[in-house]
Amino acid sequence: MALIVQKFGGSSVGSIERIENVARKAIQSREAGHDVVVVVSAMKGETDRLLKLAHEAAQTASPRPRELDLLLSTGETVTITLLTMVLERLGAPARCYTGAQVRILTDSAFSKARIQDIDDEIIREDLQLGRIVVVAGFQGVDENGSITTLGRGGSDTTAVALAAALGADECQIYTDVDGVYTTDPRVVPTARRLDRITFEEMLELASLGSKVLQIRAVEFAGKYRVPLRVLSSFEEGPGTLITMEGENMPQGSMEEPLIAGIAFNRDEAKLTVIGVPDKPGIAARILGPIAKANIEVDMIVQNISNEGMTDFTFTVHKNEYERAMEILRDQAKEMGAREVFGDTGIVKLSLVGVGMRSHAGVASRMFDALADEGINIQMISTSEIKISVVIDEKYLELGTRALHKAFELDDEEGRTVRVEGN
Amino acid sequence: MALIVQKFGGSSVGSIERIENVARKAIQSREAGHDVVVVVSAMKGETDRLLKLAHEAAQTASPRPRELDLLLSTGETVTITLLTMVLERLGAPARCYTGAQVRILTDSAFSKARIQDIDDEIIREDLQLGRIVVVAGFQGVDENGSITTLGRGGSDTTAVALAAALGADECQIYTDVDGVYTTDPRVVPTARRLDRITFEEMLELASLGSKVLQIRAVEFAGKYRVPLRVLSSFEEGPGTLITMEGENMPQGSMEEPLIAGIAFNRDEAKLTVIGVPDKPGIAARILGPIAKANIEVDMIVQNISNEGMTDFTFTVHKNEYERAMEILRDQAKEMGAREVFGDTGIVKLSLVGVGMRSHAGVASRMFDALADEGINIQMISTSEIKISVVIDEKYLELGTRALHKAFELDDEEGRTVRVEGN
């Protein structure tokens, strides 16, 4: 007998019929002998309805956060009561709690509160009485008794935090996809569902994973070593287990797979300063004003200096490109740099896998595969479990497919993944 | 400077526009130098929407009460956040609380909980900071932290209970009528708005007053001596003050008015047993089984016995008539009564006024006025401040108008009251 926390998002509880589906999954786990805690989001569309009312009332884009959080928290409160009613109707004893009732204590950073402590007492009591416990996701309460919310995707965080507090054996995140894939199946039709992936790989696959799981929840799960499983609300299947490196490997498999998957990001733009006098501190002088303007920088590459001059390239989100370029021009002038230019027509491809740590040759195999397709690499950056390259955006599909094939990630049976509308 | 509790019902907060109207009334009172606490209900239609979801989820007419109360409580929670946002937008510092946040402690009788205690600390602190305090009506919290609701019209009760706990100078109940009238203006177009009325009169005028104020709130206000004022949300005007007998009488007026108003009730039906052997305990033998079946009895009349036989008549709600008749027939047979019959075509008229206590001749003036119109009186029952008669329902309008005129209740300037759709 295990203790399982199950989380269902807004589209999984979007109607009474779908809530019945959720109830059946919870009961199925209960009947398999497990203790079950279910975390749910607001019904699809409800948060938007409440936001609209708030904007109408406050007539500003940012209504007062304390009241907004209390308002939005009603969305999940509605869902937990309905799910509990359905569970009881289907014969399963159940009990529901708001975040404040559990006592999910958070700080007072309304709309992006952080969980500080969870009181697990009432949940444990209910589980001992054989009840399925239903908890409102996304919400907590601060020390003053004000209701807080955890921000976008906060229900995932609630589920993981509850799993950690209860020492759950697994935290199951039900979504509208059936697991984590080696890459986006819309780009590579033979993309394969991964049976397991490590927390680190999942974090590095953010640009794929963010559609499936809130990064914050993955970090949280990693920190507290809560095994996470991503499954489909609508189809049967084992999903993808996200776990610690080396844990729960299938029998007979002695090694981590080399590569877990390929991520890509079309949202970046590239900025370059050419002919910067190469003195100590130039990187800080270039990036300081960018950071001060709260613009996040992703990749940074500096070439070796040539005749006392060097080139410097970095990437930012496309939305920040114009602002970053303006700042960079001023800065370049001040530094006596020769030229500044930028490019928004790029894409970043990343190869991710804990296995690459102990395998030489991953990088060269990657560069070979791209060269074979005639794809020019503009920037390279590496970390322990990731190699990223920037290429022309027109090569996104071609490059991703080439790498998927080169690292033998294609579905072994050559199946093409059916992709639901997103 | 006074402390005023203002309560606005569902139709007064039915849209953002109407909530703005509520905010303006609160700000007006604040600017007049008063401390203001506002109690609001769920937006019109919201409770019905939530009930529909609950019935769909539970697939029973009575969903589990703990979850239902939590579900319904979200309705008022939405309103308090929106009102607070509007108040702040209009420049008035404000703060809102759910019943649980104030700590309106109730028993655990879900859907009809009774208030046991109110913690006034945070409200007092906010008032001292110059804030308008907005509180969710209708809801509380029990000792276990479960959310409870106070039942239909519970927001009135919340307002009065808060006013009592805070020692408020006045509890203002805003409704869609502009006060309490001498009788229903749809029946008597010259009905007059009362400037004041006593708690006792208001209670006896229940059948009129229930459309304006929850009886339970009036009882509560009377018990804790909280002056209540009924006003219109949509029109300016002083409304009707409900207060203790003799308090706050206008200068120059030495006496209570003779009659406060005329109530009527079309919802009763009459049941009669004829020729019951007159022995001690017959009333108990007749009414015992009725009470056991949870049927509420209103008027009871027993005529003096004649040749060892007596007649016995009582009234019940029309909805209970069939059941009551069935029980009565069985009982009459057992008792050897001669005959049983009933009548659903009746109406009860009641003359109400604390002034009648010290004035002889009210009853005879009432009977004369009805006789003058050829109206036959079927039953009479009296209390200290009320005389009720049962007459044929076809005489409802004629009888009410005759009494209204006989007791000089008509509007002195002969105005006809404009009645909004109800």
C-alpha cells in the first residue's frame, strides 16, 4: 500500500462529466489499496471569468493582490466541493479542504506566494479513516489569515508540496498529454514517450516540459526527492516517471540512456558586439546595463581576442530584443566598439541527458549530424548535461529531426505520435 | 460619529455597476464621519448557478451539507473582493473578510448554522485605520474550521450579529423596497411607508415583512437591541427604523400610533372537526399526530361545547393541507367525531400595533369595518398586539382596504405608492 498524491488541472475538471472521470481515477487507486490525496485546479474558464470581473471592478490591469487572490481562490474551492460530492455519489468516502483549511502556510507575496509549511494532521486523520482527501490547489494562507495564491501552475506546486509533507510514494500529475517526449511530436512525428527521466533532465528540457509541468514543481520535487509521474487524464498508460538519477532503473538496464531528449526554443534573439577593445571587465560592462534593465540573458559567448579586440554575443527573449539593442548600442559607443548587430531569426536546439556526462563524443556527433544537413552553427554553449546550439530558425525542423535520428531517439517501432491540439 | 453596519442583498450587488452604487453609499456614510462596515450577499443568480452545479455533481436534491456550504460560501467571497476593489478605485481605503477570516464562529448545523461568537478585533483595527470593512454575509466557520452557512436570508443575520458584536449605532438593511409599509401597496395603493415600527410589530407583520427582512434577523436585532433600518438600495430616503417600543419617538408625539399595519396571508388552509365528544385532552389528541408529522399549525380555535360536543378548527400551510387532512380523518374516526371538513379558499388578515394594548375598541372597530362591507368572519384569534381574522379569500383586497381606511392608515396626502415588480 502506497500513498499517492494525484493532481488534475483545469481542463481535466472542466465539466461535471470530466470531474466524474477524475473521481473514477482516484477510486481506482483507492481500490488498488493506496491512500489517495487529490489536488485540483479551478474548472477551465473559471479563472478567466473571475479575472474579467476583477478587471471590471478595479478598472486596472493589476487589481489589488490581496483581494484578487481571495477572489481567484474561489475557483478551486468550487472544484473541490463538486469532486467530493461526485466521489460520495460513486460510493467513496471523501473530504475536501481549501488551502487555508489544510493550513498550507505561505508567505504574503500575493499572486506568487511561496509555501512555508504544511500541516499534515487532518489529512492523515482522514486517510486513516479510509477517506479520499481532496485539496484545493494553487492556494494557501499567510500568517495573518489572508488567502494567497501560488501563481500560474501553482496547483502542481501544491501537489508536490503535499506529497513532500506527507512523504508520499508518488506524485501523479494528470495532464492532457500522456507523458514527456524525446522532443515535440509536432516537429518530429516519431518522437518517443520516455518511461523515465531525471529531475535535472526535466529541468533542462524546460522548453518542452513547461507545457507539461511547472518548472517550479519539478525543482520542488527534486529538492524533496518526491517521485513525480506525468500521465494523461483521458487515456490509460504509465506516463513518464521523473525521478532521481539512477533510481528505479528498469531491470537489465545497467546504464542511463545517453540522451533523454531534444529541446528547442524559438523565443530567443541574438545580439552581437564586434570589435570590443579586450580589457578585463568588458563582459560586466556590456551585460551590467542589460541586467539593470531587468532583461534576462540566456546564452553568452565570447570569442578569443584577436589583435586586442574581441567579439561578444548573447541571447535574450524576443520580447526584450528592442530594449536590449538600444542599451547595447549606447554601451558599445561608450566602449568604442566597432559594430553592433542583432538577429531575431534564430532558434536554439538543446541536447539533454545525464548520460552525456560519462560519454565522450556527444558534442562531435551532434555537430556532425547538423553539418551533414548543411546547417551552420552560430553559437555553442554547454553544461554538464546539455549542449545547446543556435542555428537559423528555418532549420528548426530539419535540425531537430537530424539529431533525433542521430541519437537513436526515434520510436523503435517507427510509430508516429498522434498529437492532440494544444 | 457613529458606527454603522450596512447590508446589501444579491440584487443590490448583481453587477459591477450596482456594486459601484453600493460603494458610493458606503463612501457617503464614511464621508459623513461614520465608521462603516458593509455586509454583502452573493451576486444575484450566483447562488442558483452554484446550486445547479452541486445538484449535477451530487445527483440528489440534497447534496452533502458540509461541501454544499463551502461551495455556496464562494458566492459572497466573490462579492466582497469585487466591492473592495471598487471602493479602492473610488479612493476609499477598504479591506474585506470572509466569515471565517473575521471569525464568525457558528455551530456545525450546515446550511442553517447559528452564530455563537464573533471576534470583533480585526474589524475594530481596520475601522481605527479609517478603512471601510467589507464582510461576507451568510457564512461562518465552525470549531473544526469547516465553512458553514446561515440559511436563507442569512446575510441579514450576519449584519445584525456584527452590529451587536460591534455595538453599532444602526444596522441598515438595503433592499429593493424603500421601507416597511402599513400594508402591501399592491393591494392597497394608498399604503404608507412607516417612519418607525417596533420589533414586536415587525415580527407580527411577518407576512409583509418577510419580503423585506428575515424574521430571524429581526428577532436577533430585538434581542440585542440593535436599531435596524430598512432602506432602498436604489432610491434616496430615510426608510423605516425598527426599534424598541417608545425609543426614538418623534418630538411632540406622546403616544405610540394605534395600529402599525395590516398583514395578510394567503398561504393557509383551514381544517375543522365537528361534533367531537368534549373531554379533557381532546386538543392534544387532535393536534398530537399533526405535530408528530412535523406539520406547523398556525391558528387554533375551539368553540365552547354544546350538549357535550365541541368543534375544533385550525390552520396549516396550504402545502401541508392534504397530509394534515389525511391524519385528521383517521384521528376523527378514532375519536368518534361527527364530521371533518377543510377549506383552502381562505385568507388571514391581521391588524398589528403595540398601541392596541392600551386602547379598547380596536377589535370592535375592526369587526364593524368588515361587517360594513358584508364580509363574514370565519375565525378570530388575538394576541396582545395583533388581532387576526380568517375570511373568504375573495375578500382579501376589499377587507384589507376597508381596515386600512378604518384605522386611518392611508397616506395623508392621498399618494399612491408606485410598486416595483417583485
